[in-house]
Amino acid sequence: MTPQVPRQAGADPDVLQAAITDIILRHTPGDEDRETPVPGLLFFRRNSLTEPCACMVEPSVVMVSQGAKQLLVGDDAFPYDTERFLINSIDLPASSQVIDASAERPCVGLVLRLNLRVMAELIAEGNVPADAGHGSARGIAPGTLTPRLLEPMLRLLQLLDEPESIPVLAPLIQREIHFRLLMSDQAARLRQIILLGSQSHRVARAIDWLKANFKESLRIEELAARIQMSPSSLHLHFRQLTAMSPLQYQKWLRLNEARRLMLNEHLDAASAAFQVGYESPSQFSREYSRLFGAPPRRDIETLLHRRALPQAERPAVLR
């Protein structure tokens, strides 16, 4: 069991990071991602550098306690390490890459899903500054890791050693973490998404609709009317937040779902294309190859081959 870090030691970020690293290493024996018994909390561990790997990032705070990673969104790179966390306020297609890791010193960290309802409650209660400045144009941005944020993070992880306390104490500590984020240098980014009527909040509603209806034909005028924006304004603010147009976002959702269907449910390319809303198999194949770098059949065969390899022999890109 990890020794409890005294409260007075909380001002030392190195002590806090070392304690967090120890807990994550104990709970990730391999090169993997692992859900924890704490709702919304995931650990990751990588024992080597990786190439960029496509992923969907949920609204979350992501931090590393050892090593370094970066998230690639459009043409922008967002590195994060033991001094910087990433805050993501919308469901964002991106590519994740490990840039500092080794077998002797793995890159380890955590993802904590954000509860936007809790943040809205904290704002409504008036316990955070009303004017938080200007947020990042993107839906994701780096923030400064401070002892005030690391300390409740550590206490949340320490609950894994007393699982009977998780249902009672985890929600309280997570609420404190949300409060600390709203007091951080990325508070403005969060407020823009949470506050009703903001352009960012409307784009978030558009994203929710696209995720639920990605198989349907997309008519920008209808989507814009649904969220009370003009088509031009929707295009502008959607691209600012996600580095994609709404149509590109829908295409990303469709192609990744098709890949999942072929890989996990063993559908052929034509069936998967039809399931996700494509009417033309040739168009599906072209767009799939453009996104994943290989036609559907070859890509799935490669993934299945890598999946069958022993852990130590798998290419870094799968990690």
C-alpha cells in the first residue's frame, strides 16, 4: 500500500507526482489503459515511444505524472508533462503520441472525465470568479499543474486502497477537483462550454447531435437551425474548436465506427460502410484509406495480426 502523503507535504509537486506515479504503476502492470473502480477515472502506461494514434478525447482532464505525451489536433500539437495538464471541453477527434517513455521509466498518467453539470453548479453557486478572461479557440488547451490540483488528485487515487470509501468520498473529491479546474488558468475554456448561449456551448450541442445521428445525411442548414446559429457561424466556430468542419467530423465518426465493426464484429467492408451511412463502397474505401493510410481489408488484417502478437512484440503505434 502506498504511504499516505502528509497534508503539509502537498506544497511539493515532486512529492505528489511521485506518490501518484507509484499508485498508477501498481495498478497498470502492463503497457496498457485501465479503468479504475473510481467512476470516470482511467490510468494509462506506456513503456516506449509511440507514433501518433487516432483517438476520440472526451471532456476530461489528462495529466502525466512521469514522462510526456502530446495530443495532435489538426495542425496544432499540445504537449503535456509533469508540469502541464490538458483540459478538453468537448468530444474531440485527435491523435495521441508518447514522446518521453522507456521500459525503465514508463510514461504514466490518468484521465478524469469531466462532469459539466458539477461545474455548472459551482459556477451558479458563485464560488468561482465571474470573469475568467479569454479561453482558447480550440476545445483543448494545456494548463499549469499546481499542488492545489495535484493534492486532491492524489487523494482520489488513494481511495483505490480503501474501496469501501469510494462511493462516499470519490464524488466529494471529484467536486473539489472540478472546483480547482475552475480556479485554474484554463477556467475560461471551461466556462465557454458550460454557459448557456455561448457559441462554444452551441457547438457542443451540435457535436452531441452528430454523435447520436452520424449515420444520417447531414444538412448544415438544419443542424445550424437546431442550435440557433447561422450556417456560416456554425462552420467558423466548429472549425475553431475541433480543427474540422461538421462534415469532416461526421466522416471521422463514421469511419472509426466502421473500423470497429470490421475489427470487433467481423463485418466485411461493404456491410460496415452501409451500417455507418455510406451508400457508395468505393467512396467509403477512398475515405477510409485517406484517414487510416490503407484500404479497409489490408488495415484490418494488419490490426488483427498485431493484436495476435505477444505484448512485447507489438509495434509501438498500438500502444
